[in-house]
Amino acid sequence: MKTGILLISLVAATLNFARCAHAQDAEQIVVHKSGQPVSQGSADFFTGAVKMQPMLSANADAPYGAAYVTFAVQARTAWHRHPAGQRLIVISGTAWTQEWNGKRIEAKAGDMIWCPPNIKHWHGASADGEMTHVALTGVKDGENVEWLEKVTDEQYYGH
């Protein structure tokens, strides 16, 4: 089992949000999406092509990170758990997600998926289209994800 940060590229976003790290800051800021780096999902944690673009990093006032994540057709995460849970807001396409020993479910653009803390699951694009979601991932004790084994094709297709 591997542990680590789900969206390592969110570290870059930390620099953009440094001024927002303390409640006494008295001004709003805008971080433009076009200025955020896009990285490829690691083959250790994803099957297929996955692009991640950070939105924000966790800090003392907001213990969660966020990123746009785009999955190519049939791309998906490995099985994993989040110690503080995760919300996924599907922006485009159709998402597939499944809990361990559960039934695969589908979410369309505009739908939100809540995965409670420590639930073993995977998520990704459907078999016939690209999907983008915003991932809001909680952080607990400095961790936001525990990576597990890869999702097999049999698990992905529900065979």
C-alpha cells in the first residue's frame, strides 16, 4: 500500500494561495485557471490518461485541496481511500465510481459524489467518453489519500 498526496501538483498552487493562509488576511484574491500548471496522473495511481490542474491547497483555515481532473475514455484511479473524505463535482461527461464489493454507479455533469472517510473506492470516466470533475479532498493529519491496488478491467467493466 502506498500513501501520499492525491494531487501532488497542488503544491504549486500553495504558492498562489500563500496570502490566504491566515484568517487575518483581509482581501480576496483570484487565481486564474489558465495560470495553473497541468500535470499527468502517475501510472502508479491511474489507468489511462489523466490530467490534473490544481485549484487550491489545504491550509489551517480550509483543510481541503481542490483540483480539476480530466479522465480520458476508460481512464480511472486505482483503488484508494481518503482519511477525511472526498467530494467530486462532475463538470462534463459521465463518471463511474464504485466502493469495494459494491455496485458501480454513474454520475453525470452537474451531479456530486460524496465518498465518506476511509471508504475504499475508485472513480473515473465511463467506457465511452471523457469526464472532468472537480475533486475536493479533505486532509487529516497531513494526509489526503491512501493508494491501494489498481482496478482491473474486470472490475471496471463490472464483469
